[in-house]
Amino acid sequence: MQTILLKYGGNAMGASLASDPVLAECGQLTAKGYRILFVHGGGPQIDAALRSRGIAERRVAGLRVTDAEAMDVVEAVLAATVNKALVRALIAHGLPAIGISGVDGALVQAVKAPPIEGVDLGYVGVVEKVDPRPVLALLEAGYAPVIAPIGLDMRENASLNVNADAAAGAIAGALQVDAYVVLTNVPGVRRDLADPESVIPRLTIAEAEAFLADGTFSGGMIPKMQSAIDALRTGARRVVIGGAQPGAIADALAGRGTELVV
């Protein structure tokens, strides 16, 4: 029985999860015996919630500065609004989904991120450790875990906003999943973000690290690629980054998109 971890970004989620072809495909794969779990993002949804509350958004080097007020919104949106919308949709597609966050069972243990450019990021976390037992218990009981990327600061007993890609890669490695599939709004890793024809079908870790170092990868692709490298190095058997089009998971398992290899 193969275990697949899907990182499902907020930008990849369609307007209607009830008719989302990726979620429908998950139901079909589950019926065939695959074990599927999700780690989801929610950046656009968080942005909208912060705007509606009049909370100013600030980023440093692409990371959201998260004070206590913003953290309350982040946790509410990720662990409740987005998480439960995905759970409801997956159940409608035949998956016995259960929504949790990285806080539950101390699944994702994190520490506060260091300042960047002299700026304290607030309640932003860096993954320190993953305890896979809560997820394994759900998988072995036949459930599909849906995980919101909130980490637990064990020292301060506080929730931390963890990058969803980083959380997904760490969980994929700790679980030693058969496939870690990153679904986003583009069908693979592009050498040139503006050129749809520049998708790279296969990358070694060394090549990926070189592209990170020379600036070929930028913006949101940086944490996705770093998480893919971490997942492969810490135990995931396969890593594929691809688009969230119909048949996306089958495409990824067939090697379409961008596969990272040792």
C-alpha cells in the first residue's frame, strides 16, 4: 500500500472544492488502496482575512511578519476555515478525512525563526522536529489526515506560523512516504518563471541547490524546492512538483512535472 503526501497550496485551490478534480482523484486513488494525506497552505485566504480585519501585512524576504494579533488570524484561517473546507470536500469525494494541525499531538515541533535583516518575524516558526505518530495512527485507522501548517513551540507553549512547504517536506521525510507530491498553480518547476515551455522534467539535488544559489529559483519556488530537497534527504522515496490540473496525481506518479532525484 503506497502512501502519498500531497502539499496543496492555497494558490492551487479552486474556487469550488466540491468540484475540485484533484480532490476527486484522491477519492479514486483511495478506492484503489492508496493512503493519502494532505498538508495545505492558505496564503491568499490569510491575506484576505487580514485585510478584512484591517491588519497591515508586512513581509521580509518573502516571510510574513506575524505578531500576536496576526497569529490569531493565521491559526483561525489555516486550522479552521481552510482545513475544514478541505475536510468537507474530501469527505464528499469519498475520503474519510480528519483535519488536524501541527500542534495536535505535538506533530510539528518548531522554534521561533531568527530575525531577518534585523527584523523580528514574531510568531514565525522553523521546524525543529516531527513526531509522525499522530499521523501514522490516523493512517493505520483508515483516515486521510489533513494537516494545517501550525507548529508548536514546546518551550513557550505557543503556536507558530510555519511555512507550509517546510512543514510538508519535514512530515514527508519523517513518514518516509512513497511519494511527496507538491501541487501548485504551475505544471512543474520552470527554469524561467515567465516561460511555460521551460519546465525542467528532472533535477538532481545538486542541480537544484545550484539553481537556488545562483538565483534561477526565486519567490515561492525557493521554499518549495528546499522542502523537496529536505524530504528526499530525510526519507521520502520520491518527490515530484507539478500543477493542480485534472489527473495531477497520476501525472506526478508517472513522472510528469518536475521530479527531484538524488
